[in-house]
Amino acid sequence: MRVSKRASGAIAAGAAFALIASGCSSSSDEGGDATKTTDGSIIVDGHEPENPLVPANTTETGGGKVIDWIFTGLVEYPNNGGAPQNALAESIETTDSKVYKIKIKQNTKFHDGTVVKAKNFVDAWNWGAYSPNGAQNASFFADIAGFADVNTSDPDGDGPKKAPEPTAKEMSGLKVVDDWTFEVTLAAPTAVFPTKLGYSTFMPLPDAFFAGKAEDFGKNPIGNGPVKFVSWEPNVAIKLTRFDDYSLRDKMKIKDVTVKMYQDDTAAYSDLVSGNLDFMQQVPVSSLAGDNWKNDLGDRAIPSTTPVTGIIAFPIYDARFKNADLRKAISLSINRQEISDKIFFGNRKPADSWANPLTPGAKPGNCTSCKYDPEQAKALYAKSGGFKGQLKLYYNADASHKEWMEAVAQQIKTTLGIDAVATGVPTFAVFRQNINAHKMDGMYRAGWQQDYPDVENWVNPLYVTGGSSNDGLYSNPEVDALAKQAGAAPSLEASHDLFAQAVAKIDNDVPSIPVYFGGQQSGHSEKIKKMELSNVGELDITSVEL
């Protein structure tokens, strides 16, 4: 998924990472006052969030983008892809990568006027980890000592047995020291832990969250970021406004932001060109032909390279997809270069690895089934026993996925003779709800936008048993064991080596199909004078000047 802000200042312990290319402009005029605020407003494109806006229960970009804007966490990721840096954290200290002492900046506020204290982090993390609360991002707290006591799982997947009641409601590894300090003890030394703390699931929650129902809070969320929530009209718009008591680095230069929900990205693009939309993160595929989007937008066209991979996933809980030879045959039947050239007009790169190569610790070329090899595909397909019936490949129809998903379906059909067909689901929210309910009766478009800059983020959430985004219910005990060893490695280098071994196991199983690496084509209206993109390609709303 997401999180990023412009940043400078103290660096979180143990973090040093490579730069990520990003197309953006300067954040201030030469000799001007970059912190000056105005009463202007902008409209940006968006998708209806899958769930109410609770950080620990948001795993998709529609809601994630809004959460990134209305909350500020301990750590933030610079727009240029540089090393993670402290945001709300005053300091993050450790001598052994197991016990972390975290001090937060004093007297910052939530949008309801209450002060952000250490307990707001501890309470939020305990709520997110406690399995009866059903937070989708619960697995991100698994590093913390006592997680197993608060988080239990269904012993046989989808039933009929139920998960046992947890033996505790709070993790033993979390302790409030004083109003501005808390201590985190991990189950094992984890060098990458400070890097994770910019991801939205680690955001603080106000006392008001715990006084009512999480779902009600998520429909009217109270954050601590540079903008605060105003209203949400489902499938129409989410409205935000500047939080004038925001006291951290990145203050808003404009006042109001409307996130407009589009059911069709061509309609959004038409509004962008005509000046009725001020920012669009990804223009339609149809506008890429002949660089039409550049002709339409001129110097308002923004190309960028982001740590995003387009993926097609398997519902491995469906018995028809349990055979690894079948999954590998399907992957080998896809001509990624042809899709890149003919569908994306060279604006996407064919995927050849399991983690996006822009990610620290990622190894290039380690997806052996990402090559196009129709003869090997046919041989493996025959060995697998084949596929009976129609093979559906689902995608959300409110963005530009129809063309490339249809191309993939046709390639599978041509190479393997399977009756493959691309099938659109009207909205992203409904699409994700079906995926999370494990109701998919065919393959489906997935994709992964990096949450934090480390290869761990491309393994644990997606391929470890019980991972927050392991939607197809893939499970390999060897992958789980290697990932656990990698998390407890004494250094990032050792961790990355162990994750490479885990990826080799994943590569043998082919639980999903990497198709392309993300290249992003964004655009803004003439109304915007200057702006920046985050390290994952989102609009940094605090950078916008009109």
C-alpha cells in the first residue's frame, strides 16, 4: 500500500536505503515563503474505501491514501525515496534491536483537541493486534512480544473450527513509561522494526476511538495529521480540511481537499483535461497511446517510477488452483513484454522478480516463471492434469485494467487452450470485499504498493501464513520459518539473505503472478502551481501550492 510525506530531521535507528526515482517539482518558490497558507481548495481523484477509515483495518489504497493524509505516525518516508526519518517520534533508541525506547514530540494534538500521548500508540497497537477485533493489519504487530497471547487464528483456515479466545488483551511487549515515552520489546531482535513505523497501521488513536465502536469511528475518523475529516458521502466524495493546530513539519498551504470517487477513470481524465479535477494519480491506459496524455497536459504531465508491481493472484483456497504446476504453466504462458509494448506503450516494465527492484533487499530476476515459455507452459499444463471449465480473471472496472487483463486472458487461452475470460467488477470497494471474504472463483488482479522500504514488506504480508494481504490463503511452512528467521536476523544484510531463501521457495510454488513493474503517469490542473509526489506516487497534499 502506501505511507509517505516530505521529511527532514532525525533518522530512525538502523535505517539507510536507496533512492527511488520520483517525478516531482520543488516545494517552494526561490526566495518565497513555502509555509504560507491560503484558503484555496483542490479536488483529487479517488476510489471508495473498502472499510471505514481505521488505520489497522485498512489494507487498500482507496482508504489508505486518506488515512495517510489525516494521520501522522512516528516515522515518515521522504518523497525522494531516501532513508526513513522521524515525524512524531522525538527519538527511537535501541542497543540490541529488541528493546526500543520511543519518545514522542510533546503536546501535538488530535483533531478533537486532545493531546497525543504515548498511551495513544500503545492502546492503538493493542487494539489492532487483538484478534477478536478483526483488524486486517493485525499481523504487522507480530514482531512484538506477547502478540501470540492476544492474536489467535482459526486452526483449519475457513472453519468449521473457530479461533480460541486469546489469553490476554494487551501485548506484554508494550509499556507506557510516561506521557511522552513508551517501550517496545520484540519477541526477537528485528533490525527493520523502526522502518515499519511509518506504515499507517502503527498510527496513534485518540481516546474517543475506544469509547465507541470502531466502525462508527471510521465513518467519522479523528486523526492527528495536517488535514482533518469533514464528511464522507459514499461513492461520491470524502471532504477534508486543514487542521490549523497541526504543529509538525509539513503544514498545509491550502485549506480544503475533496477526494472525488470515480466509477470510470476516463471520466476522471476528462475532468482533469477540462480543469474540473486538480490531480489524477494514474491517467487511463487509453491516453498513453502516442503520448496523448503528454499532449493533453503539457508540463502538467508527471511521469514517475514507483515501487509498485502489477500482479494476478490465485485463490488457492479453491481446489482447482492447488496444483503448483498449473499455476506455473499459466504464468509461463503470459508474454509480459508484449503486454508492456502493446497495452502500456512501454510505460510499464515486464516483471521478472517477486519484490519490486526499487525496494531495499530485493533481488532482480528471481521469478523463474515470469519468463514467456509456451513450450514449458504446455508441458507443465499437461503434467498438472489441466483445468476444467471457464477460467475467470477478475479486475475492478473503475480503473484501466480491462485492456491488460483481457490480453492476459487471451494469451492463456492461445497457449494453453483454457477458456480464459477477463471479468470486470464495477467498483474497487466491492472487488476488495469479495477478495477479503475469500469468495473469488477465479484468478484476480492484485498488485502491491510498498508500505515501507524493505523486502520484508514483499514477503510477510503477501506470502507468510496469516499475512495481512495473503488473500489467496497460500501457506508454506518453510517460507514461514525462513521469514521468521529473517525478521530476527542481527543485521539487514543477514535478513535480506534469508528473505532471498524464502523467495526461492515462493518462486517454486508460484502463489501469484507478477506481471509488470509500475511506471506512473499523473497529471494536475493549471490551478496547481507546485506539488510533489510521495515515494509511492501519491499526491503529497502538504506540498501543494496554487
